[in-house]
Amino acid sequence: MRTDRLQQTLLDLNGTSADIEASALISTDGLMMASALPQGMDEDRIGAMTAALLSLGERAAMELARGKLQRILIHGERGYVIMSASGTEAVLTLLAKQDAKLGLIFLDMKRTAESLAKLI
């Protein structure tokens, strides 16, 4: 039942903007908790990559005296990968289109991450 609520929250996030293509909630150790991803995407691989990037991002923020990591943003030629903490146990990962309005997406992600953290 909890998984259904996590899944529905991700589907709601994806529906807030046409710029959001996919989302997933991943534990800090790389296990997929819930996802709203297109078919064909390897959930295990996404989970592992998220955990690795989170670890590197946290270390970089600490080593470069930037404070606590808030968000990881990857900008590729076809769009964005955005990762943000959802409580202390999970990371919300989102795929967005190239021309996405990032300010609105960051706001929607923050609200969703807070909601998901309460469900975990």
C-alpha cells in the first residue's frame, strides 16, 4: 500500500508539467523504491548511478566547502537529470526536457520530495 502511494505521488509529479519526462524515488544505497519511468529504462542501473552520483556530489560539496548538498543537476544535449534529497533515506531523481522551466521544476520537486519523505 505504501508503495502505491509513493508511485502515485511520482505520477502526480510527472503530470504537473509537460517538461517532466520521468521520476523515481531511490534509496541512498541505490535501491529503487518507486518509479514512474518510461518502459525500457533499467531501474537497477538508474538506482546504482544515482547512489554513485549522490556520493560524489556530497563529497565534492564537502571538499569544496559548499555546505550540505542540495541538488545535483546534469545538463545533457537532450535534457536534464535532477536529483534532490527526499528526507535522509532517499533521493528523488527526475528527467526533464531540454527547454524545461527549471525554476518551476525545482519548486515541484521540493514539494514532492517533502511529501515522499513523510511516506517513507
